[in-house]
Amino acid sequence: MLRIGMLTSGGDCQALNAAMRGVYKSIMENAKEPVEFYGFLDGYKGLMYSRFRLLTAGDFKGLMTQGGTFLGTSRVPFKTIHEPDEEGHDKVAMMKQTYYKLQLDCLVMLGGNGSHKTANLLSEEGLNVVTLPKTIDNDLWGTDMTFGFQTAVDIATRAIDEIHTTAFSHGRVFIIEVMGHKVGWLPLNAGMAGGADIILLPEIPYDINKVIECIEERDARGDRFSIIAVAEGAISKKDAKLSKKEYKKKLAKSEFPSVSYEIAAEIQKATGREVRVTVPGHTQRGGQPCPYDRVFASRLGAEAGKLILKKQYGFMVGYKNREMVKVPLKEVAGRLKTIDPNAEIIKEAKMLGICFGD
């Protein structure tokens, strides 16, 4: 009997269900022995508190087009993983106890950066773990692509597309705040696809004077409007010089709900132009996965199934140079795939006239 546990951890995204379906179908189609799948509810919390259910074929029907995760998810920050829970219990010990109680042969985890730190910890504690790269941020080290990213790009791009007509009609500056706290792959791709004039990213601290200069140059050319795609984690050159503690203190005292509103106020004060902010927010995580993500997540799931059947554990299934690869968890955990300010895509965007405020 092959017993497999599965959970989704961290923020939800599109194609989680498709990826789990891929794992299930690939194993059920190719296993040489009976198989049981256990789904843990609400991520690592389900593993900790032994909240699970035995999954059947019916659970995986009709999942390809469904966003979110049918198992539910939650965030269990890695920085608190060694702290006792509210009742004083050891979180890691509880997870291991559930794993062994169910006599699992493997745990499949679908998650992002923080979730992979915990997955690696469990692997180091002796559990058999295989993971899949889930995040709309595309910031996981060891893979060129994560599932959920392409759908989020599509949604953020549509948000920018829809702004163009009203921006032109009113001759306004519009800021669209795109998800991307530490890494800017999503705002970069959506901004380029949506024809943004200015893109501000966490990896490239901006000078507000350069941003204003770009807007004024467009005005001088007769352009009625400007579109700015701003990552939620965009930071000014001035603020980038602050320590983490100083920057957090500044944010706590800020009168603005996010960096986009601060930028809007600075532009409006300097130029007298009307500036509006649009925040697509969690719509970028929601809805149906696009066809690319459905196929990609299914392929990742099938590759995870292959690793499990071969008893190859301690790996994340990644995608490098158009090929599926297995990446040791210890190499993934705690590492972000950030944008190099000198990357070719940045140079090419600049050649197209896009301003990054640097």
C-alpha cells in the first residue's frame, strides 16, 4: 500500500487544483500497488492538528478549471515554526506525529517561498517530501516558472488594459498597483504586456523626480495620459537607504495606505495633474487558471508522481530551460529569484521607452 499526503500552503492561486489532479492521476495510472491519498485541510495547520480526509477519485473530477484549492490553505510563517502553538505544543513534532500516525510514504506540498522552508525542514527531519512550485510572484529559486504566475499576469494585464480608455478620455495619470512585495516579475510582465509607460519594481529603487520627468516629457509630446505599473513593494532610492527597522517605522507612520498612493500624491503636487490609483488586489489570485497554467500545473503534477513512484524524495519539481527538473529542497529553501536590474528584459523594456525611475 502506497500512502500519500497532500497539502497546499501559503497564499492561494490558480491551478493548485490542476496540479493536485496531476499528482493523483499520474500515480493512480502508473502505480503497481494500491494507493491511498490523504488531503490535509488548510495547509500545514491540517498536518499539525491532524485535520485530513481520505481522498477519492470524485474529489479530483472537474478541477482543471477551478481556481483556489479544494483542500483550503493557510499561512504558517516559518519564522514562528519553532515557537510553541497557543497550547504550548511543538509544531514540528505535531506534523511528524501525524505523518507517522497515517503511515505516509510521502508528503506532497504545493507552496511558495516560505512554505518551501518548512518543507525542507520536514525533509531534514526525516520525512519523505516532494514539492511543486506555486506562486503568482514567480520568485521561487530553481525554476524558470511557477504555476499561477501566467494567469496572474493575464489578470493584471487586463486591469491595465481597461484603464487605458478612461486615462485617455480624462487626460489623467493612472497608477495600477500590481502584486509583488519583494520581487517584481508580475508587475514587469503585466506592465510590458499592458503598455505601461512607467514600471516601478522592488529591485530597482526609483527616483520620483525621474518618474515626474517621464510624465512631463510625455505631456510635451502631446500624450494625454500616462500609465504607471507599480509593484506593491516598490521603493524609492531615498527609502532604500534606510535600514529595515527604519523603513518599517516609516511605513507605520505613513498617511498612505500603500506606496502607490504616496507616489500619486507626489506626482500631483509636482505637476498639478490628476492622478488616480487602481488596486486589482486579490483578483490577481482568483478565477479560472489560464490554459497555460492548466497544462503547466498538470505536467508538474505528473513529474511529482514520477518522483514518488521512483521513491526519489527531498526535491521540488522545477522547470529550467524548457525541461522539467528535480531541484533539491535545501537549494530552494530561503532563496528568492529576483530580477537583475541589468537583465536583458529590463534593457529591452528601456529600448521600448519604458521608464523604471532609475
